[in-house]
Amino acid sequence: MRKIMPVIFSVLLLPVVSYAEDSYDRLARDISAASGELSNKKIAIIPFSYTDNTASIKDGSVIAERLTMKLINARKFEIIERSVLDKVLNELKLQNSGAIDASSAKELGKVLGVDAIVTGTLIQTTDGKIEVNARLIKTETAQAIAASQVNVVRDWLGGDAQQVQTPVQQPVYQSYQKKPYVSAARGENQYGFFDIMLGFGAQTIDMKFANNTYGEKFSDLGITYAPDGPYSSIEYLDLVGRGVGPIGFRVGGFGNGVIGGDFEFSVSKHAFDKQTISVKTGSGTGTVQFPVDDYLDVTSFGFSGDLLLRAPNKMVDPYFGIGLGLSLNRIQLPYIKGYTNSSAYARPTDDFGVGLMFRIPVGVRVKFDAKTHFYAELRYELNSMTYDRGVKNEEDTITTGGARFVTGVGFAF
């Protein structure tokens, strides 16, 4: 690479996508949001009743049963079985409905050993649906600690619309100021991932020593070259590099569509073996021989992110993207003079540089199962770092660039 055009990006955004969810899933999620406020996770679910002070014969029981299945699958609570609940309600001479007052709630808590009960009210809407207002109530205080409101379709046989119903006393609940957090349901192709990575690949390295006030000599840089200098600028071009990396991890995810993203932390090393390369000075170009293998040793710590696009698939997700990042680099130059180790202009140079990273990843993610993935990725990667060897006003750069192959194991969440 002869020149490096600066690339400036301001923001790399990860998408946030929301999806519709089943009404009973919504009820379960809202109720489960308050599970952390219960020391004992055992609860009972009481069939709901209508707000016109009538007991529900069927609608409330069906809705409570469906909510029970959702809460069982959510694994946030231990649910009392319906047969046990019915027996206790009969023994306590309580209606099998949502009309449970404060004293009844406490008594249920003691007998069943539950910390809370789920109950609520029903309202028939003009479009033939049922509005469900559910609450999670602590049995000790009769305080509602979570609430949810959804509309459900009466898609079961029978119902209470034409039934003769018995008025019952409606409970009064204490208000609860904390609004429960509501999380969106995940889509079929939506997931997060944590990846462990290992990469390798050959890259080229360019080195430039510029703006040296006193003029730079090749002998100061550990190279025999005629004429020796001084020069205001010396460039080594297209060194064939070697090294390992990136080694590290990344965290990211995809929405239910094509867009996703990740954040990556990685470590890589760069060096080159002895070789003959092109050199450029203010007076022209030539060739120079590097007689040693340890002329350069750079360790880079990268912090970067990618915007990804994929083709969603049940088993395989091919993807590509664009990434930006920042690198922190330790630059060790045993044969180059500088002021990093002493007040004298002497070898070695051991400096620190900040770099800009840019990459274009193309890869494929294979899903062994719902939790374990394998991925392989080919990326073009560029890392341009600056340092000064402690020389005033100097602007030295090292640029690594080329293809890298990255592979590893991912864990979905």
C-alpha cells in the first residue's frame, strides 16, 4: 500500500428492534418482572372475575389456566397446582374467583405457603374481546407489586356472556408506585452471541519517519544505506509481515431481520523477517536490506465494533459488515534510536502508540444448536498507529494491513 487515506466515522449503531408478542406472553412477562421482589417464589393463580361484581364461571378460569402455562414456562415462579388451590378455596369457603380481599389473601398465603397470588378482573369489550387486568399481590401486605393489561380473544367454546352470575365483593388493592419493566418478545431469528476467536494471516507493514527537525539518518534507524542522510522523511514500503491474532472475544447480536452488530476486544502481534524492500526518501527511492528478524515487534490491543448485515437462516447465517475501532500499541524497535529509554538519542526505542482500526468482515455462522455456534470469517483489516520516539515534532507511523482469517466458537443467549 503506497498511501493511506484517513477514514473518519463518528458513530457505529447497533439496532434496537421490537416485536409483537402473544397477549398471554405479555401477561407472563409483566408479572414475572416483579419476581425479584419475592423471597419465596411460590405463588397461586386465582381465576379472574368480571368488573361488574360477578363471578366468572368459565372465562376467568380459561384465562388463568393459559396464564399458568406461560408462567410455568417462564421459570420465574413455583406455581401451586389447580387441584390443590381448588381444595383450599373450598375449605376456606372462598369463591373460586378473582375476588380475594386483604384478609383472604393473607389466609391463602399461610395455608398454601405462597408469597403472592395472581388474580385480576375481566371486562367485555365492544369488539367481542376480553380486557384482562392482572395483578401480582403479596399475601402478607395485600399490596399489588406488578400489573398488566391486555386484550384477549374469546376463542374457546362457551363463556360467561349469557350466564347468570353471582355478585361478589371486589377487592381493594394498595397502589404500587414502581412501574414494571416490559421486555419485548424475541423473534425466531433473533439472538445474542458471545464469541471466542482465534485469527491469523499475512499482512504488509509500512513504516514512516517524518518531520525530524534535525534530519534522520539510516544509521540512526539501524540500516546501512547510501547515501546515509540526513533526510526529513524516510519510508519503508510493503514489508512482508508475520504475527498472530486477533485473539480475543466479542459480544453482539442480531434482531429478527438482517441487521446486527458486535463489540470486539482482541490482541494481535506484528513483526517481519529479514528481507529486501523498497525505501523512499526526499531524494528518491531505492532498496534496503534488513539483516535481522527482530527489527520490529508491535503488540496491539484493539477495541472495535462492527455493523453487520446477514441473510437469516435456521442453520446457517452468512454475513458481512464494516467495522471501526481504536488500538493501543506497544512498539519495540531494538535497532532504532530514540529518547524513550534515556535522555540520550540512543537505541532501543520502546514506545506507545494510538491507532485507528478499520475492517471489512465477511463470514458465516453455523448453528449446531440453540446455544452453540461455530463461525469462520475472512476480514480485511487495517491498523494505522502513530508515535514519536520522544523526538519533538516528529510524526512516525506504522501501518499494518491485509487479510486475516478468524474462526472460533460462539455461545448464543
